[in-house]
Amino acid sequence: MQAHETIVSTVNHPLEPLTEAEIKMAVDILKTKKSLNQYARFVTVVLKEPAKSIVLNYEPGQEINREAFMVILDNESEKTYEAVVSITKGEVVSWEYIPGVQPGVMLDEFEECEQVVKNSPEFREALLKRGITDVDLVMVDPWSAGHFGIEEDEGKRLARAICWVRKFPNDNGYAYPLTGIVVFVDLNKMGVHRFEDYGVRPIPPTDANYSAETSDSITLRTDLKPLEIIQPEGPSFEVDGHLIKWQKWNIRFGFTPREGLVLHQVGYEDKGKVRPILYRAALSEMVVPYGDGSFAHNSQNAFDAGEYGLGQLANSLALGCDCLGEIRYFDAVMTDSKGNVRTLPNAICLHEEDYGIAWKHTDWRTDQVEVRRSRRLVLSFFCTVGNYDYGFYWSFYQDGTIENEVKLTGMLNTGTYDESGTSKYGTEIAPQLNAVFHQHFFNYRLDTMLDGMKNSVVEINTLPETEGPHNPYNNGFYIDTKIFKTEQEATRILDAASQRTWKIINPNSLNAVGKPVGYKIMPGENCLPFASEKSSVMKRAGFLKNQLHVTKYDPNEMYATGNYPNQHKGGDGLPKYAAANRNIENEDLVVWYTMGHHHITRPEDWPVMPTAYINFQLKPVGFFDRNPALDLPRPTPKTSACHSASGSQCHK
């Protein structure tokens, strides 16, 4: 028991992520108390976040009861269990069988699945038909199998493996798809469940190597001069465990294998106190529907968070490559499927960035210039999901703005053409190589807490004024506002014609002009899905039909596709939550925002994609009484013109 006390005493807040020692202890406790054998796989081992009341009433120095939440898959019985383990007390608090579900695919399963496919006699025979004799050069990507009502698949834990082949070990195999071959692997039995061969197709003739070492066609530029980002006095932020203090911001964060980066208790110091804005915020789900009706791609609908886990696929970041400047890195601690502690070094990056002009005005009468430079704090991680790479960035600005940005890069999912030599569902990005049209949807769960627990959401539409004496030149327009009262009312889409947006308010906290304080969702790029409502992906991810949902807070409603979307037939998650139609006016509520990237593929995306950017912002609207960045210091000018009567040289 002494070991437990030593571990717990090193944690200074209830929301600190589990340490390596705590994870090891939780796994050992469960293995011992439940007599787990070699067939037990640890899908998830994370902090069981305490109730809001415990977190919000916590005072430094108080005793913290540390608990772990676990998802266990038994490969032998093919059953899934959820467990809660008290690390503090050394006991299993709960152990529950969850029938009819498939947990997300584990990292170990990806590697084992590839080997199962390569060892298959049917697969090797199919390779020989295509003139491929070296199986080691074959690439196998295990995709989620989805749910398509196939009777023989019911109850099986499946992956749908699709393949490519390299010419040499460091070759970019995505240039050479083996489109006719599909292998379904039973991940519990680690054997081939079903093998399909739709016939031999010609392999595209052109390589797609993108480094100078592997491609004769790439000559690196030599005219790029060094760009140094230095902070000789160090960064402006302070870090205590997983608490960050920077420029009036207080930000606590964590990391889970499913969501990746998680924000906790985000607040901004104003009038001598830290005013809460968010209690918790994280990516809830990411769905990538492909738009090709052919056998090769019609079942490709990746649920990257719920089926794979973005956190478990995170990269170790490198200074000068992924991040520039004065960087602070944080490790991510999780387990492999056997329960062994897996520490990913440098998974999270924290740094400051110059962001141009914060505000500026030149008084043309006096030539007096006042200008301030903007800086933002960036907290980020990057992950690789098969062929794609995604960067997830939370940025905090000195004027109180919060931004989430996703960066999309990596490799297109490729295929070959049938005898027609064309496809209406994709782009020929290289001779005989097809890249399918697809979309990327990101749903964020925002547990808001503007100046307290009781919040409401307002829809704002801009309308043109009617004609008449009150609008003699027909130029008037105004805003129409509506407070959502129920969850069904708050199931909404964007509307460019009315510049529709949504504002979270606290009706119990008023600003200097007597209005409720608020934060507005500022949409960036967005789209709606093109898959039919009858499609499998829309049955499983019905939330995609709307960009906004608002629900009453429930600690069990964490994910837009439900707790176990892998191979789920649908009907769970956000649409089910909102169907309860609970009151959401002046309540503890959760705002769910979905943004979508519509990807019509192009040759310039090949052989590796230039980064695409998609974002949204949470912007203060009446939360502050005036511009909160008025107190920024004047920049140090290269000339005296920044604050003189001769104009500004600091605006670039």
C-alpha cells in the first residue's frame, strides 16, 4: 500500500493524466483480481475523470482518489468488458460485460493482421497471378470492416485488408495498388475470414517517390536561407504538470488513446479572477466517407477516432521539423494491448507564435501611430492513420479567441481502373492511378462553462431589412436571434445566405451594457455529406447531417458515434442523445460542432499532399467589456516610427 501512497502523492490535480506507474499498477490490480489470462487485451487504460463537482471544488493539498477506466477484450470468449480500478485503494471498483460491441482496433492488431494476410495461401496464389513473388514487398492496410448487413460477418471482429506492392523496401507502395484483392481478417482468431479476388488489373507504371534519396526526378532547392525563431529570454508560458499559464490564459490538458489531445478547465484572467470558458473540449469523432460506388472503395468509411484511436496513432515530434521555436514537449502514456506501459516521447508540442498585427490605428490628423503585435499559444499533436497524416492544433490568442485547426497531409488512398480505364468517382492523379473523391468530417465536443455551469445557445441570422420609409435606400440589414430551448431545436446546419452562426451565452452573467456574456462559433471551411441517408455511413454517423447539436450535459455521452462505433450497425451517438429533447436553456450543456473538408482529388496532391487547413474559432462576443488586448506592450521597433508621427514600420 505504501507504493500506492507514493504514486498518488506526486499528482497535484484530479485531472492529471495517469502516470506510467499508475497505469502499471492499475493493470496489475485488474490482472490479479480478475485472473486475466493471455487472451485478455487492454484496449483502453485512461484516467477515470472525477465528477465535475469534485474537480471544481478541489483545493490544493486535498486527497485525490485516483481511478483508471479500462476496456478489455477477451479474444478467446470474444467478449468486451469495462472496468474501473481504484489505484488509491488497490481494488476493482466495477467489472461489467458489454454485449454486442467491438472495441476499436488496437495498434498490435494492425501488425498481426498484416502478417495473417501475408501468410495466407490464397493471398500468395493471388500474388503469383500478378507476377509478385516477394511477399515482403507487399503493403497491407487493415481498414475497418464497417457494417453492411452481411450475415456471415455478424458478431465477428473483422478488419478489411487492402493491399499495395513496393518495387523496393523504401518505395512508395501507394503508387501500385493491388485493387482486385480484398481480405477480411478475424482479429479475435487472427485468421482469414473471407478472401475475395475480383481479377487481375494492370498495375500503374509510374513511381511516386517523394524524397531525393528515392527519386531521380527531385533536386532539392538550394536558395532557401535559414529562418531562425529565437526567444533569448525563454518562452512566456509557465507549466506545472499539465497546467499551462500564459498571457492571462489558464489551460489544463490531457491525452487519451481515442481522442488524442483533451483540454480541461480553460479560463481567462479578467478583472482579477480567472473566468471559466470551457470545462472540457476534445475531438469526439472523425469520419472519412469515400464516394466511389465500386467494390474496391464502396465500404471505405473510416471512423478514425472511434475505430482506430487518434491518440494511439500519434507521432513523436521532432524539433525543427514538426515545431519551430522555443518548444516544450510532453510525452503521452498509454498501454499496448497486453497492458504493458507504452510511452510515446514528444507526443504533444507547446510553443508561442507571432501572429502579425493584434490591433493598429493611425490617427491621420496627428500622425500618431499605435500598433501591437499578436502572439498565440499553440498546443498540438500529429498522428498517422494509415495513408493520411493529421495535425490537430489548439491556439489561444491574447484577445480571448480560441481556435481549433486541423492540418491534413500525407498520402491519398489510391486504386486502379477497371477495363473502362476511367472513373466518375475520382481523379487520375498519375497514369492509370485513381484517387477517389472523399470527405473528412471532424466533430468537436465542447463542454462549455462561460462564467459558470448554466449556459444557453443562441442562433444568429442576418436578415435584409424590408423596403419602406424606415429603409429609404434599401441598404439596411439586422440580426435575428433565437435562444434554443430544447435539443431538437438546436440540431442545425450552417446557412451562407444568412451568415448563420451560434453563440454560447450565460444569461446569469451580464457585461457592462447589461447583456449576457457570450462566445460565438466562427465557422471556417465546411460542407455536408453526399452519402444517402440509406447508406451505412449515414446510419452510423447520422450527426453528419447537421453542423450543430446542443445537448444537456451527461457524463456518459462523450462521443458523436457512441462508445463503440466499430462495426456498429448505427443508431447510437449524437442523434440518439439529442432525440431525448431535453431542456437546454440555462443548463449545464454540451455544444457539438462538426466541420467538413470536401476533397476533390487533384494531381498536385500526389505523391504526397500539400497541407490543407480547416478550422473554427470560439470568439468572445460580449464576454469582455472591451478589447482585452488593450494592455499588450508596445513592440520593440526597428525604428522609432512605431509610435511616432512618421508612420509605422512594424506592420509586416
